[in-house]
Amino acid sequence: MSQDVLTVAWKYMCLRDFSTAIKLLESKYETYENNFEYYLLLGTACLYAGDTGSAISNYQYARQIKMTDSRLLLGQAAIYLKRGDTDRALQYYMEIKENDPQNTIALDAIEFIRTRGDYDTICRWVDTGRIKQFYPPLGKNPKRVIKNVIIISVLSIALIVAAVFTIRAIPPTKHYWEGDRMDLKAFVLNSTESRKPQEQDLGNQSFRYLISEKEIKNCYESILRYFQERRDNAAQVEINRILNSNASLSIKEKAQTIMSYLEIPTFDSIQDVPTYAQVEKDSNLYLDCWVMWSGKISDAKVNEDGSYSCNLLIGYETGEKLEGVVTVRFSRDPNIATDVPVKILGKLLLDNDKVYIKGRAVYQSVKNGML
């Protein structure tokens, strides 16, 4: 039986796959406009993913529909608590306590603020992720429950077997395309592609990267390996190298398809972030990669269509060193404070031969001058 998007998105959130949940929910915005549960789920997914700006926006939409829902109030309170605004957070927690006296999260948060709610402790809890215990609850991760059951079962069997036999196990050889993420066997180069990985009819074509047959195969194998290791940025770089090279058309098509399976990262999950210097040196190699760059913003503006744009002064948090300047665009106002250093998560795209960041999430510290 097919399930509605809200149910499916909630299942992804329970699995802690927030990027997939966000992507799924955002694709159904027109269907669920003015739906409280939709805004609540999307706001909570963004909160857990570290996208505080989007969480605030969606919670505000939800609050216009229903004001006293404990899950919503927990989310809004958590945002103020992360920022160190314990007075505002406490107001929300007291409201939850009044409406839902047995809400243990609100009671624990009130006790935390009363006994340990100083700025330094909050910073440490935000940094380590412990602050998430005050977020709207998701329940136990089904994968973790199953994993624990399997581990216990395996250990029990192993103890029984070990009492009778001494087993020597040789681990099987693992191919570069194998992993827990997805079966990529269908994407392994076939015999023809392995034999002739280069484009045979060059004609009048020109390529940014002219690479040898061995390099093409090594590059492609790296894509499959990085994908299974969840190093999507590293995979994207090699995909770009293949797409702009003299690799055969069939290899390029396979690389392009794998690119469609790459996931949206969060502040916690992003890896292999390119530096501004690397991007400036060869931007084509890093297009569609995700970056997490910090600095200060200038020339911020909200456009007539509700979109937001600014310049990010990379590395300029303290006003001493400027690594570079890049334009950032958001589809809607991310509520960035202009007088505080900011960390931006976004994708590198090209517009009129100029690289810009399509913003996804922002993070600003509770204290000026720190990230």
C-alpha cells in the first residue's frame, strides 16, 4: 500500500536520514501548503540537519496554524537554547509545562537551564550534539535497534560455537563497487569500456582534461569507491574530471547517472570540502560539490521574489585575513545576522562563467566573533 509523503518523510527522520526527508518534503510544498504537520516535520528535519534558518521559517509557518503543539514549542525553544537565549527558551518550556505537565523533555530542559544553563556549557553541548536531547523527539532509530539485536544474537551464537570449535575465518575480498550504500555492480565498466575507455572519434572536439586510458579507469573506479564510502564530494570531483575529459560517451553516461544518486550533506556529514583556493584554480573540477565556508557577509538583500543574496567574505571572521569573495544565493531569507560571523553550507554552481554558492543552510554562534 502506498504511503503519503508525510509518513515516508517521518520514517526517514526516524532513520536519521534528514537530507532525504527534507528533499522529499520540499518536493511536495504545493501539495501540503498550509498543512501544520508538513511545516512541523520540515522544520524539525532542518533543525536536526543544522539548518537553523529554514527551521525557524517552517516553525513560524506552523505556528500560524497551531500555536500550542508541544512538538512545535520544543523545536522553537531548542533554537533559542542553542543561541544561548535562555530567557526566551524558558518561556517556551514553561508554556509546554502548562499545557503538557508530563512532558519530560521540557522538564529536563528547565532543570538544565536552572542548574547548568551558562553560555560555556551551552556551547559545549551544541558542539558535541548533546543539545539534541532537547529537540522534538524522533524515537529510537530502527536501524540501531535491529543492529543491536543482531549483535547480541551473533555474540550468543559465537560464544556457543567457540565452546566447541576454533573457527578461522578468512574475510571475503571486497570489490571497490561494493558497500552498504547501494549495489553498483551494474555500473562497473564492461569489457568494451575497459578495453577502449577513451573516445575514439575525437573529430573537432576539445576536452579540458586529456587523460590516459589507465587514468580514466582509475578515475572511474575512484567514483564507485568514494560513493560507497559516502565521500560524495570526492566522487563529484572525479565525475567532473570524467565528464570534461576524453573518456568514452558510455563511461560519461554512467558517471552522470551516479551523480544523480549523490546526497545532500549536512554540517555534520559533509566531507572532502574544497578550499576557495582550489576552486579558484580550477572551478570546473569542483562544480556541484558542496562547501562549508565561513566568514562574514556583505551586500545582503532580499529580492522582490523573496529570494536572498549576499557576498561571503571567506575567512574574514576576525577581519584580519580575506581568502576570497563569493556570491551566495538562497531561495528565501535565511535570517543571517550581518554583524556575526557565519558558516554557510551550499552547492557550487556556475552563472555566466562565475562560480556562486546555492545556499542550503547557515550556522551562527551564540556569541559574536566565534563559530
